[in-house]
Amino acid sequence: MDIKLQIEELLDTGASDHEISKRVKSTIQDYFHHLEEVFDQTQGKDFLVKHTKYIDSLIQIIFRVAIRKLFGIYAPLSNTIPITLVALGSYGREQLAPYSDIDLMIVYEDVKGFNTKEIIEKVLYIIWDTGLKLGHRVHKIGELQEVANSDNTIKTALIESRYIVGSKYLWFKIESELGKIRHTNQKEFIFQKMQEAENRRKKYPLNMQPYIKEGVGGLRDSNLLYWIANVLYGVRSLKDLQGKLFSEEEYKEYRVALEWLFRLRSALHLVAKKKEDRLLFEYIPELVQKLDVKGATSQKKQQNLMTKTFQAMHTIDQFSQIFTKKMVGKFLFNPQNFTLLKNRRVADGVYLCDEKFYASFQCRSHPLKKLLEVVINNAFNASDPSFVYYSSKSKSSKILSQSNAKLVKKLFYKEKLYPALKLLHQSKLLPVVVPPMKKVMHMPQFDGYHQFPVDLHSIACVEALENIKDPFLQELYQTLSSDEKAMLKLITLLHDSGKGRRQRHHEVGAKLLKSYAQKLGFAQELIETGAILIKHHTDMTETAYNKDIHSEKVVLSFVAPLKTKKRLDMLYLLTYADVNGVGKNVYSSYNAKLLRDLYNLSLEALANEKILDEVSRRLRKENTLKRHKDFQALPKLLQRKILSIESNLFFIRHTSSEIIDIAKRAYETQKYSYHIWNDEYLKIEIIRQVPINLGYLLGKLSYLDVASMEVFKLFDERKYFRIEFLETDEQNIDYIRQVIENSFDMSKKIKLSKPIIDQSGIKIECNHSKTYAMMSLEAPNQKGLLAYVSKIFDEFGIDIATAKINTIRNKAKDLFLIEKNGKFCSKKEEILEKLVGVN
């Protein structure tokens, strides 16, 4: 049964106020229980209007109940009772969201014969009993002017007034008063509202969890535009200014954006089941379903929802900023400024005052080239909304022309690029001028780290680069040439341009930079540097924050792709900009120290070009290995163990298939395993977890000429040995097998003849690296040479990490990397004496 009929029945039976309030409350609860169904059928502004009208009907019923309760069957007509109920705020604008407060104003007139105070109290008590969330104010008709003049917040609420129920005669008087209020102190009111908006926008900047009501580009910015239009022109809808203040196309784009926020806010209230105007991550999955957002995957749907929201807020932000400025222009006009403006004119209708661009709203559309020339040829720090509007009228093709490309390149040579990027972003020209940014415009970042979408983050990074606070980094920046600075700014802008693709965004970003930088005409060497820096733009933070930077392997792996100090310097600057561009207070003294320490350690590593080249080759091999299907099929634990192998030579000297095969066999080896080949030449391969008596093994086989030997430390205390001889040995395979078995008996001893070794053929570097010492040995090839060296190492407890043994033209050239365990360098003289001295 209709609620009106139910209430009539209750009134006829003399039901108490509590019974009636209880019935209304039950109806309201049932309504909210089914509100999601209403939303599914009607969304956007239509839903808000429908919801507002329903609340109107409840207020109207409650008002009539109060009158019937007080007057009984002698209730006068509503028009004769000097009370009017008026909707304010979003309720007054017919934009009431599901869980928003209901702002109600009760206006009355003192008329003899009516106890208005009792009527008003009766209305309010019934409303409160129903559980409606009410915000109210009560005023005499004669007080409206006074209260409006005393508080701009009240004045703002009053100009949004809308009749709900009560005396229409009194409503006509209220409207008359409202007209006077709108025309009183217009300039003061408007400028105060604009200042409030500026403060609000600073408090709630656009971020990854935007405040869709109070934030930049939110509904409150739209409200500001309406308030000013209402005060100046008396319009009840911005649409009334279409064709006068803005074009039909401009208004349509704005209304589409506003409609999306209306839908989003209503859905957000329904999902949260409370008044919630922040788009928090936790609500996004449900919102995607409720708003039927399209996308191939759940993640893509969530991304599309956020992108659409950021686009809408950007549109509302610019529309409200531009046309607010256009409406208040008459208050800013001063004939005395004509001479000043004439001296500050930099182009037709464009002026530069105090490093800020302004433009006439009467300027016609113009080529993009003209805008670029104005921006390039003038130093500026900010753009007035009038100049943003001027910029948005630039005509350009979808493809960046060659002449415009030359101008765009000059942009990156400006001392302050950030103001130009901000202008291009505000005027929606950034993806036109910098096409690689097109796919990341308004793109969200759900990593819980970045505070802004990709486009705003990228621009913020450029701002940070141009305002370096760290003296050391500022000095580094000043050492760059003008070409290097321009390229670094381009790198900083495009470092995340590859996001949102299937391929790793570092790789995509590098390709995008290469293509775009070539179009702009940058030198090839700079382009290569740019591509390398984008490929590795997160390496510095990942290494400094998450790895042991005092590990030589870690530092070498980090610095190897860079190769030069200049690239290291530029990556350091890029990292500083990237971290600062994430958000306020993300760059701290703590992480600044970590980055500086890594930079200093990397400078030391760069000095060792030979090792650095090995690391670079190893990294290339690692990348190939990671793409190998057999490697991808391995358990994740084994994959990590393989990549943790310290020896660069192990990766350099083996194919991906060989690395996988050796690692799999090592993983399964408990004590030791071995394999013997005897086809073209004798080859022995041993994998051991327990110690091996290497001197004994080689000594027993010293009747054979060793062509090469590899020793590599793998993982979990396992080592890999591969010994190749110059000939085959068909007759002694069983003997060789027995020797290998016996080599795991550490008590076995063997006496070896001392080979001829000249001290000049031995070079020892105890500071070869932080982890390893190195010994190189050149001597005539002699049977038992390697066995003798290995025996001495065994005697001193020296652990060979990697051995590179080669015999070329009867000369042995052996290289040993030895772990720094205190047993080699501290006994260097004794070892030398053993090697070159007399037995």
C-alpha cells in the first residue's frame, strides 16, 4: 500500500506520533534496502533527482502529518500557514546522494493566530524519529538578508534554495529575498568563494584515491561554477549559459564528465553503505560491477574505472577554472592596465606579467606552432586559466609535423620545462606534443607506492629534477651539457610511458623514447643513453633499498649496464626525480643516504673495466636464460639458486641449456656425481657437495696433458669441475673412475715433482675485488703443473671459486679467482715460495 494511504489510515485511527514515525521509518528502511535496484535502472543525475524527489515526498508527508496532528479535521490549507520548508545544498540542487545529509531550512513569518514554533517543532521531531539524517536551520523571513550577509557559507546554501512544501505565498517572498541576497556584495562573495576553493584544492589535491566531492576537479569545483553563475546571472542551470559563456561542445564534454561523477558518487555510497566520497581502493572491485565498467580482465576494468574518473575530474577542473575566470573578468578589469598590458604583450591577445601567461578570451583558434613559439621564447612559471583556454584552442594534426618537432625539441632545452608541461597537460595537448604519453594519460597506479596517476607523476618528476634540493646532486646536474640536460628531461618525462602494456614497461618505454627522440633530432649516442636509463630506471632504488649494496656482485650487477660515469650520474639524477615525483616526503634523508652510498660504491666498480665487462655479458646471458622455456619450467626456488651463482664466467662460458642441465644435476646431487666422456678427447665433469682432494685427483692423472679446467662454485656448497685433456685414454677408463672415487678421501696423499715456474710468471692481486683475490700463472706446459698448484692450494686450505685453465702452444695460461677467507693473501709469500722454490 502507498505510504500516503498508510499514513491517512493511521491518522484516521488516531495513531500516536511515534506510531506514524515508526511506519515512515520502516518505509525509509525498505526504500534504502531496494535503492540499489533503483540505481541499476536509473543512474547519474536522473537517479539523484529521483532519490531527491522521494525524500521530498517524505518531507511533504511529515509536514502534513504535523499539521493534521495540531489542527485535526480543521487543518487549514498549506498556503495559509506561514511556514515553508526549503531544500538547501545538494538537496536543493536535486543532487542528493544516497547517504548524504538532508539540508533543510524552515522559513516562517510571525502571523497572529498561528503557533508557528509548535508547528516547526512538531515537524522536526517527526523527522528525527524517522531516522533521516537531517541538517536544518530555522529563520524568520526577515532574517534571511542578515544571516546571508553574516556568513558566506549560509549565503551559499541560500542561493541553492528549492521549495519543498508549505506556503507558496511565503515562498514567493523568500525568492524575492534571495534575489536581493544574490545582488548584495557580489564581488566580495565571489572572491571569498574562490579563495575557499583554492584552499580546498591545496588540501585535497588529485591523487590515487581521489576525493570526488572536495578534491581538485571534484563536484565542489562544479558547485563553485554554479554559485558564481547563479549570483551573476540568476540562472538555475549552467546550461542556460550555453552559447553565451561557453560553446555547446564545451558544455557537452563537461556534462558527460559531471554525469560520470554523479554515477560514481551514488555507487560509492551504495557500496560503502555510508556517506563516503573518497574513491578508496577497497571499493573499486564492487564499483566496477555496479557501474558495468568494460574491460578484458578484472584488472583492466579497475584501471578503466580509475582512468575514466581522472579524465572526468580533469575536464571538470579545467572547465570550472576557465569559465570561473571568464565570469569574474568584469571584477578584474581596470582601464589603467591598458598601458601595462600593451607593454607585456608577447603575441596577439597573449600577455606575460610577473612570469605568468594571460590571454584574451576573445582570441580565435590558432596553429599549434604559434603556441609552441610563444612558450619557447618566453620564460614563465605559471599559466592563467585564460591562457590555458587559449592553448586548448590550438589546431594541430594527429601526427606531430617535422616543423613542430623541431620546436618541441627546443622545449626540452628550456631552463624550466615543468610550467610548459603543466600547461600542455591542462590544455589536453600533452599527448599531441609528446605522443609517447598518450596511453598513460590519467592511468592509475595500484602499487600502493605512487600517489598520482602516471601522467601527473611524470610531470612531477620533471619539476623535481628542475628544483633539486640536494647540493651534491645539483652540482652533478650542472656538470651536464645542455644536450644532456635536455635528454635527461625527456627521459624523466617518458620513464613510465611504457606502463599498461603486456611487455615490461621499462622495455616499452625505451623503445618509445628511441622513436620519439629520433623524430626530435637528438644525437644517436644520447638516444642510446636515454634508452639504457629508461630500461634500468628502477634499478637504483631497487638495489639501494632492497639489496646488500656492500656485496660486490650486487653493485657490479647494478652498474654493469651503465658502463660510464656519465650514465651513472644521469641515472642518479633520474632516480632522485622519480622518488620525489611519487609524493611529498617520500624522498627522505634515510633513502638519500642509501642512494648516495650505492653511487659511491658504483664509482669504485666502474674503475674495474674488465670485471664490469664480464658482468655486462653475464647480465645479457641471464636475460636470455630467463626467456628460455626450460628455465621457466624449473621450480622457482631452483631458478633463484641459478641466478644467485656468483661466477660471471660460469654464465659466459655456458649456453642456457648447459646452465640449466648443470644446475638440475647439481640440485639432485647429495654428495658427489661425475661423468666421463672419451670420444674426441677425454673430458671429466664432477659435481660435488662434499670436499674433493683436487691435488690428488690431478696428480694421479698427471700422465695426461690438461687442456683446460673449469671450477665454479654453484649453490648450497656445491661445486662444478670440468677438466678437459688433450687426448683420449681408452685403456684407463676404469682407473680414472677409481681415481675420482678415491679423490673424495681427504686423507689420500700424493708426491708430485715440482714443475718449473718462474716468479715473473705469477701475478697476485689481493684487491682484485672485495670478494676475490686473483692469481694468474704463465709457465711452460708441463705434466703435473696444474696438479702441483692444486696440491699447494689444498695444503693451505685455499678455496678456488673459479679457475680458468688454458694451454696454448705449449704454454699454460691459468687464472684463479680465490675466495678471500684469510688463507691466501695473508700467506702470499709462503705460497709463492712453495710455487717457485726448490722442493
